[in-house]
Amino acid sequence: MCAPEHLPALALSGVAYCLPDKIVDAHAWAARCGQSARRAAALLDSGTRCFHDAAGKSPADLATHAVRTLLAATRVTPDSIDALIYTHTIQSSIIAPPAGTAHLIQSATGLDGALAFSVAQQNCVSPFAAIRTLRALMAQNSAIVRAIVVCADLIGPGCDHLRAIQNLALHSDGACALLLERGGTCNRIESLYLYTDGRFFRAMDDDIQPVLDDRYYWSAFTTMRAALRQAGIHADQITCVLPHHVNLPGWRRLMAMLGIAQSRLFTHNFARIGHVFGADPFINFQDSEEKVVGERSLLFSSGLAGCFGAMVVRH
């Protein structure tokens, strides 16, 4: 991996996402999975009201829709895309070999000239890992100027009980596509920091649940603080924090640890869409209020297996 000073300037030039039309609220989920009304209420207390249900669509369908929407919104032609990177969290979000999901999306969206591959095993932090991989690739190949990173995941039929992350969130089906351009100055990525906590090499505890403790908060805090230091800025220079949609009360604690005003935490999508795996911070980036030139946003996500990622974007 190249040293940060040798990596090309990279801009997040566009974001588009796809959420299925069907919406299921927390109480309906609890009823159909045999869970108590008390658990549904606990999910609501954590900021989760509902989730989007793909109802038979595939991750590739959702990803293809997101990429097509991105191309249309940015008025970028498919033949100008030099690379396509597909990311996901769960293994069922890819087609079994020898077929390839990245190549299926490539074919369906007309990105025939793009180098297409997949990045995984960083779970909900995989889009951040894909951006880091892309920057390193660009540093070695000046012909790669414009790329798309797309993430997609869904909970399959019969697995509804797996939607809940303890009482902290409900997984929502969806996809998100990012347009990244070399040398861009608008929405420029000033820093990108990844961290893996080795405690979680098995991903979960013996009860098949993630561990949320003080060390988790410390890992999340230090990851975001490292991204701020890498960008050469202080916490009070962040005007908007774009979180993953897990544990809203915990985010209040993290904002206090960072020393950033609670009003700068973008919370609009917690209740509205649920936790869309690795897409959350980027959906929030798209949906946040009009961005002021020169101001900065801090994007963050964490995932099973102790993965953490944070990124500073200057508008």
C-alpha cells in the first residue's frame, strides 16, 4: 500500500441508492418472527422504526438499479468508468462461483470497459476498504480516473429473525453506488482510516451476537479521531457526522467523546430506513442538507468481526 502522501486526490463526486418499496415496521417484524412487543419497543428506543424488504429481489438487482441511477443523476457515460468495485457484508449477497456478481452488474449497466472486481470480508466497512483499494490502484495506474463502488446486501427469505442486531437496529435491504474521481476538488476525501479489533476474529460472541462494550466505543472513537488527525483538523471543524444506523443512544455517547455538538449528528435516516449494511454513511451523505463549500463531514461505519472505518470529506 502506498504512503498517504503518494496517493492521488480522490473526490466523492456522486451517490445514489436503491431501497425496496416494501417497508416493514418493528412491531410487524416482531410479530412475524415471534418476538415480543417489548423487543419491538426496545428497537424503537434505539432509533429503529422500520426496514425495507427486498421481497424476492436479488442483491445484484438492487446494485444494478443503484448504478443506473448514479449514472443518470451524474450524467456520466458508462464508457468513461474505468473501474467497478462491488462490496457486500454477507456471503449470500454474491453469486456462487464460477459466476461473478461484479461482472453481472458490469454487464447489466454497460460498464464493459471497466476493470471489475469485488472487495469483501470487512463487512459493513467494505465500501471504505474498497475506496482505499481504489486509491492504491490509481496510484499505480494513471489510466484509472473514474470509478464506481457499489455495495448491496439483503436478508434472504426465511431469515427474518437475523435482521435484528440485539435491540440496537434492524437490517434493511438495499444498495448504494458511489462515483469516485481522481483529482476532484468538490467533496474531496481528505482522510480514510480503517481499524480491525482482533478480539472479534470469530465475528460474534457465543450467543451469535456482536459485543458492545466500552472497548467498542473506544475503538469507534479512536478510529474517528485517527481520521481527523490524518486530515490535519480538529473535531470542531466537522460540521456533520454521518453515522451508521446502529444504536442511536450510543451515538450520543460517541459525539460527547469526540467533543462534537450533538446537533451535528445526522439522525434523519435512523428511523426512516433502518441499517442498510455498509451503505448507511453514504446514504446519509446524499441525504444531508445542502453542503457548504469548505465545510467537512465525517463518515463512519463499523461491522461484525471488529471492523471500523472513518473518512473525512471536504465539500
